[in-house]
Amino acid sequence: MNSFEIEMKLPVFSLEEIKEKLIWKGFREEATVRESDMYYNSEHHDVKKLGEALRIRKSTDLFNGQTQAQLNFKGKKMDQVSMSRQEYETAVADPECTEKILIALGFEPVAGVQKTRCYMKKNEMTACLDRVDGLGSFLELEVIASEESMREIYLREMERLLTELGLSMADTVRTSYLGMLYAKNQNEE
């Protein structure tokens, strides 16, 4: 089955204020996790050059201490206003073994992203309140759809929610956290 990640992201000043507003809008907190993402690239399939992403994510639930992992591939962005793209992900029982498989296939670990994320949900929409190490605070709105044709409908819903939260589409960013960290490191050199 195809799945499409329809996503918007923007930096925010106060995650606590955004969380209160989301609760008022009917979102409920599902989990708070510490996520550790390791991204991979290869010479034979340059995911960075192609505008794609390949990663292993380890998520540790901060309430119960349980850790889960997943392998995730994200295709090219589908439009000029959001982070929407085709996405494939699957749980992995052994992330270290999965990394060894990727390395055996010619993929090398290139960079990591660490963040604390609070997942909030209302109907099909997920709001992620992120504190990204080295970058700051962000709000991500996301819907996983089975049909690309739903993208415009969900993007309009997200835009409406941003307005209701006192935020603006003009503040959204299309750069991944990994891309932001690369840019920040380049500017510091």
C-alpha cells in the first residue's frame, strides 16, 4: 500500500503555549519520546542529491522507558509549500543489524538528529511538538494518507489550524532537521 506523508513544519517560540492551544482545539497527547535518527547515503543511490531520505529511528518513550526502532524511506517533496512526500516505514526488531545490512549494501551513516517529541493527535492529524538538539523548538503537522489526491485537502486543514493557533503559513519551512543542521554547521565553519 502506498502512503503519503503530508506535512508542514515551522519554528515556534513556546511549545507549552502551542500545546495548550492544541488541547483547546481537541488534540490529545499520545506520547512523549526521545528520538535518535541516523541518516544513510551511498554513492550508488545518493539520497541527499535526489532529495530523498533514508534513516533508522530509535524512539524511547519517556513515560515507560520502552524503545522501538524503524527503518524509514522518504521520497522527493511533492510541492513547493510543504514537506509532503511518499513515505515507506517499517518496524525493525534489531536496529544494529539493520544498520549492518545497509552498510553491506553500500549505504553509510552520514549524520544524526536528536530530538524530544510530544505526539498529539486529533482525528487523522498528528501534531508533533519538537525540541531539536542544536536547532530549537518546532511544530510539525502531519497526516499519513493513502492517496496523493488528499494532499490539497489536508494542506488546507493544516493552514486553517495554523491560523487558529495564531501562526502563519509564511513561517513554514521545507528544510528537514538534518538539512538545517548541515546549514548551521556550514555557517559556523
